[in-house]
Amino acid sequence: MIIACSVDSYFAELAGVLMKSVAINGGVPGAELIILGDRLTRRDRVDLAGAASPLSIHIMDLDEECRHRVAGLPTSLNWPRAIYGRMLLPDLLNGRSGRLLYLDSDMVVQHSLAELETLELEKLPLAAVPGPHRHLDRDPSIGYFESGTLLIDLEEWRRRDIGTAAIDWLSRNRSARMPDQDALNMAVGRDYVKLPKKWNLSPRTKDGASLAEIAEAHIVHFVGTKPHRRSCTTRGREIYLAVRAQTPWKDTPLMSDTSEEIRKRKHQIGRALSRLGRLGRRARQEQR
């Protein structure tokens, strides 16, 4: 089984903690670990490789062709371009068969993943944890799944061209509230295997997961404020910190609110410059 996530430099630590948790808790010694990176630094790559030990990890680059495929899709400070890696990876692994377990980087594996190696996928493209229906304009009986944990049948995904269908839908529906997740739901419809909540349990929900539920979850998902930030108060955060202490980030200070504010400002400036660039190109074209 291939286990993968997709990140940029900001989420590199989170991905490293995820991969370390796979190595120490996943119970899948034969797994192949892959990270699809969007402009990761050399330091990121070294640290990610160290975090995955004793398993080896392969870091792929989000190349120009991939960037072109997702160009124009909605992004934000907390929804970077790397989120679309889950739509791209099955095609990037063309020629490979079997299954891909795609995990969001802000997850920690607590218990064995071995059950997912043999789970019957019933000739469907993926398995995922159902979630509440979120505003999609379609029959509610179709249901809705969370995209944080995706167990993908590579051949069936490619046969149905799920990635292209999701990207095409999102290109026409740029105001989607949960862009990658909504797009995949529209592309897959009801054709997925429903996984128990233990494979994607978020401690930060309206009702809140109990401590017992968090302890029993095989995969804990830290949505909202990320656990590498000093201000994170999410229940179960100590799970993340315990694994982090075994990675190259163990002595790195947690991210302060000041650092987060600087990142926010840089993002705003970058978007403003991009808009100015587009306006400039449009003006030059109109003058011709």
C-alpha cells in the first residue's frame, strides 16, 4: 500500500509528524511513503526523510504540468495549492496498481492501518468517512464524505478519471465552500465505501469527541488551529506533541501568533501582487 500526503513548506512539520506516526504506529512495514511537495526547501526534504525513519520516503515535486492543471482553482491562506495533490496523485502514479491511502498532513496515526490493506473496495474508486451534507446542490440521499482520509483504488480511479472530473467541476464552481472536498464528492457521487469514524476522527467538532473516542481512533485529524501552533488548544493535542518529540522538529519552537500573523500578511501581499500582475497583463493585451 502507498501512503501519501501533499504539502507546501508551511505544512512540512505536520507532514513529518504524520509520517513518523505511520512509521511507529501504522503497523505497515511494507508501506511506500510518498509526499507530493509544492516548492519544499532542501531543509524540508532532509527533515521529512529523517522523520519517516525507519521507513523510507519518496518526495515528488508538484511540477509545472501539475500546477497548470490546477491553475485558477480557489486557494487561500489555509487552503494552499497543495490541497489539490489528492486529485493529482493517482494520475502521477500512472502505471502503478493497488491502493493509495491519501492522508491530510494534519493527521496523526495512533493505531494499525493494516485493516485498510485488505478492506474490500467493491470495484469502487475510494473509501472514505461520511460527513454531514454540506450545501451541495444535489439529492441529499447521495450523501457526503470527508476527504481527509481517502483509500483509493488506483486503477478504478483512473478508469473513471475522477481527478479530471473533480478539477473540471471546481473550475466551474470556484465558490465551493470546501473546494477539494466538494469537488471530489461531485465527481464520485454515491460510489464509495463508507469507513467508520475511527479512520478520520476530528476532536474539534460541534459535539466534541470524547477522550475515549480520541484514544480509540486509528487516525486523529486536527482540523482548525493546527497543533504546531503555540495557541492550539484542541483536545488530544498531546498526541501530536508526543510524536513530534521523535522527529527532527523536536527542538523547534512551536509557531507563535506573531509568526502566523507575518505569514498572513505575506499571503495577502502575494495575492495583491498577483492581482496587479493579472490586471497589467490584461491592460497590455487590450492595448494591442
